Amino acid sequence: MRFCLLALTLFALVVAVAAWTKEDHEIFDLVSAVQAAEGKDTTFYSWLGVSSTASTSEIAKAYRKKSIQMHPDKNPGVKNAQDRFARLGVISKILRAPESRERYDFFYKNGVPKWRGTGYYYSRFRPGLGTVFVFLTILSSALQYLVQRMNYKRDLARIEQIIGEARSAAWGSKMTPTSEGQRKVKVNLGGGRRLDENGNLVGGKMVDMIVEGNDVYILEPDGSLLPVDSDTAVPPSIRRTWFAALVAALYRRVANRASTEAENGMAERGGLDPEGSDDGSAAASDTPGSGATTPNSKAAKDTAGLGNGGRAAAAMAGGRRRKAVRKR
């Protein structure tokens, strides 16, 4: 209900703002300028020296008299004399035209609105794209946070209602706690009408619940207990608004990518084998924990040369066992 009222209020505000025309904006500017230059309570009529019911001829006569007094040639050295004289001509034109005078009379009787519409302020201040984006981001995030807060309050009220119904079913109408330990009850969580186990027509969805002391639990089909308390409701949070969530998701994505690249780099550096050397270089054995090293070329020849016509012993070469070549 509150959300509907908020939506209707925003809709009414949008309709009211959309009603202001370009001519209305011009009147707003003139009213502000006249009050700033001539006095806070100055109106178009009071500045010309006529009443609000004056005829068009009376307004024209008052304008000619006022324009002679305020002409810049007769007011040399007076600050803003040219601006005041030009403003007087515009006001006289508005009051002598029936349609524009009718619009001014409306604001003259009802007052100039405090909020004059986004179009009015945009045309006056011309904010950049970045300013508009920041404004819309803050506005949409604030509205989303407001909706979260409304949902949170609604969920709290719903949880309190369910807890009260469960305790009432377990303790009776007097709401006196019992010392019988756990008590299993059925609570109606709402919904459409349906048939119960006995074929009777009941309203809503019935859920098995356990009341133990002041604690209330929902009994799951597998026998587990799901607590029902205020912690079940999700509180409003700025982090769950769309812009904050987007920034957090992008940050996690960049951080995960950087972490993955760092791990891959370490794996590549750790997995490089030493460069193979000539026959005279030493290499570690591939046999885990053997501690054996490959002898150099000279030692291999000495080991292999056990006598003419004899078989040479096997030697370790490059971590692999090879048979020595028989000498002729």
C-alpha cells in the first residue's frame, strides 16, 4: 500500500512538472529577477503601479510613464539600468497579451512553485553528462534502498505474525509458555484455499512448525529445523543497490583475473627445466629420492672400460639408465 502511494505521488509530481511550459519558465525567471532587484514582495502589477484588475490600456499607460523614468539615457551611471529597462518591456508585453497575462495571474494568485521541474533547472544550469549520470545513479540507488527498507519492515512484520501464530497454536489463547519441550504445530502461511489431509477445505498453505520455549522453527521434510526469527529477514544495505553491486562485481572479476594470471606465471616459472648442457655437464637423476647424479663424460669412460672384450657396466646418463657400448 505504501509503495502504491509513493508511486502515485511520483506520478502526480511528474504530471505537475510536465505542465510547465516554456512561457511559464520565462515567467519564473522574471519573477525571481524582479524580486531580487526591486524587493521580495514586488509583483509585475506593483512595479508598474497598477492593480491586478487594471485594463490593457491602463497597463500600457503605466508602462509608458515608467519607461520614461527608467530609460538608461535618463539614468546615466545607474547600475543595471539597461537590464531593468529591458525587464520592464518584457513584463509589459506579458501583461498586455491575454494568454500570457492569464498564466501570470495564475501564479500571482497561487504563488510560484518551489520546484519548477527538471527541464527548467536543466535549461538554466546545463549540467554535463557526468553530472546527470551521478544524479541518476544516486536517485535510483536511493529509491532501491527505500524499497529494500520497506520490504525489510514488511518481512519483520510477517515473521512476527508467523511466530505469534505458532506460539498461539502451541501455548493456547492465553499465550502461556509450557515446559513440555518441543511441540509440533501447523501454521497457516497464507495462499489459496486447499484441501487438508482429512479432505476439509482450508485456506492457505499449512506448514509444520516446532515451538521450543520461546524459539520457533520450521520443520523441513528431512527433519531439520529452520529457525524463524528477525535474522531471517534481509536488512537493507547500500551494498545491495545496483551500482554498489556492479562495482563490487567488477572489482572481484579484476581481482580474480589478476590472481589467476599471477598463479599461471608462477607455475610457468617453476615448471621450466634447466637447459641441457654438453656431455660434460652434470644432471640430476629422475629417480625420486635416489640421490644419484650422472657422472661426467670422463668418469663414464673410466667406468665403462673394464677390459678388452668385457661387458661394460651400466651407467647413469641424463637420469636414464643406458647400456654401455662394448669396446672392440
